[in-house]
Amino acid sequence: MLLERVLRNELAMEQTLKDIKETDTKIVGSLKKLHDENNKCNIAIEAMERKQIVMEAKLDYSIKIALTNVSESLTNILTESGRSIKDMEGRFALIKGIVQPPTIQFRAQLASGVTVKTVAVFTQVEVNEGEGYDKGTGKFTASVAGLYIFAVHYCSQVDEWLYPEIVHNDKTLQRLVQYGAGRATPCTSLQAFVI
């Protein structure tokens, strides 16, 4: 019996040893596979890190180029906008000069009294912007088409009749008859608009 037990134990040990060897072989194979997979992962990680470095360098370069292009574009836009604004200001000034009508006016007085049925020639010219009034003839000639107002203020002498008129192209626009009665020297005004 003892011998039988020893033999059984030896057989069981041989089987256990065989199982251990098989398990050891499997573990060693699995560890080798894990080591190989780990190496593959490390290689892949290193490749990815190299690609990341390359991609970051390309991204940095692209950003620098984009910023340079944007900066140049903004500079060009600002320069061209400035030129356009100056050009438009120049054109506006030119148009304003063309469109804005010049100031045309005159103010004059008689140097002495006027005789009956004569054109009053105002020889004392105080203002003559636009040079429309001719103090030699007493006539005003408009140099620019527009609306003009003519106003005359006058006073008649004592015991004299006064017949002032505002005439345009030989047509009377305003007329008044006034008599300076008694000691008073009456004064009045006439106005006429001419287009």
C-alpha cells in the first residue's frame, strides 16, 4: 500500500509537473505576445508623437502665414480705404464747388438825386459780389441762373412826386407813386423777385 501510494503520488506529481510546464509555456507565450504588443504600442505612440510634432510645426507655420496674410490684407484695406476716402473727399469738394451756387449780391446808393424818367444809376457801390451790377449803366446782369430779390428803399423830397419802378427786361415788375407832401419826407420800399 505504501508503495502504491508513493506511485500514485509520483504519477500525480508528474501530471502536476506536466500541467505546470504547459501553464508555464502558455504564460511565457502570453508574456511574449504582451511584450510584442507593448513594443508595437510604443512604436505607434512614438510615430504619433513624431506626427504630432510635425503637425504642430505645420499648424504654427500655417497660423504665422495666415496672420501675415491677414495683417497684409488689413494694411491693404486700410491703405485703399484711406485712398478711397481721400478720393471721395476730393470729388465731394469738387461737386460741392460745382453745385454750390456762388453768392451774388450788390448794395449801392445814389450819389445825388434823380431826374424824372431816368434810370437810377447807383454810383456809390458798397458791395458787388459776383460783379453783376454795372455802376456805369445802373443795370444788373445775373451771371448764374437762380432766384433773385431786388429791394429799393427810397425817400421823396418835400412837395415832389416820385415814381420808382423795378424793371426786368423792359417789363415793370413793381411800381409806386409817392408824393412828399408838406414838411415830411416819406420813405418806403419796393421789392421784386426775379427768376
